[in-house]
Amino acid sequence: MQTSLHPCPCQTNPTAETTDALLSYQDCCQPYHDAFYNDNVDKIDSIRAESAQRLMRTRYSAFVLIKPEYIAKTTLPAQQSLLDIKAIETWATETDWAGLEIVEHTPKLGKRHAQVEFKAFYIKPDGEQAAHHELS
């Protein structure tokens, strides 16, 4: 799914009624991921997402495409030392991701804060669809 011929993982929304004009991975999240993995990890600041929604989309795609270092480095700095990269990788690998829904995006909660509410859908082992619902 890492070629430009496929829609970006963050573009899959199982609750959407229509699916027109999906962006390819190449035109959506790949530039953020590539900048992180092709540059020095310390340069992550130069590829900041322009909104909380964009950041969440790149992080969801990183889970689908199993890029745990990207997920860890784009977590709040105060929380990064608490993360287990191997556990993130295991969860990303073992999860059957089904799509992302941005429920609400509040671009300005103050000078330096924004908020995004999202649902990351996945398929449980019994075949039932479930969602990780978060306000971040």
C-alpha cells in the first residue's frame, strides 16, 4: 500500500457516504513520513503538520504502514519517554485497520493548542468492526 497508486490510509473513512477525490499516499501522508525517515530524526521539527487534523492523519497512516518511530516522535515531547516503540509496532502490526473518521477539528484553542476528535476503525478478531475514539 506504499505506492502512489493506492489511496492514502487516512483517506479511508468507513462512515463516509461518498468517496470521491481520494488523495494518494504520495500526495497526502508520504511527504511527512519520507521527511522523517529520510532525514535525521532530529529534523522532525521541519516537517510539522500544519494542523491537528493533518497530524492525526499522518499518525493514523503511520499506524497502518507500521512506522512506530514516526508515531513516537510526533507524540507530545513530555510523553515520548513513556512510549514503548516495540509495543507500538506490535499493536500496529497486529491490528486490522479499517479507516479513519475525523469527527471534529478545532484549529485554535489558544495560541499554541488545537484539538482533533477522531475515530480509528479496526476489525476485531471476530470480524466485528470497532473504533478507537479519542479527543486529542
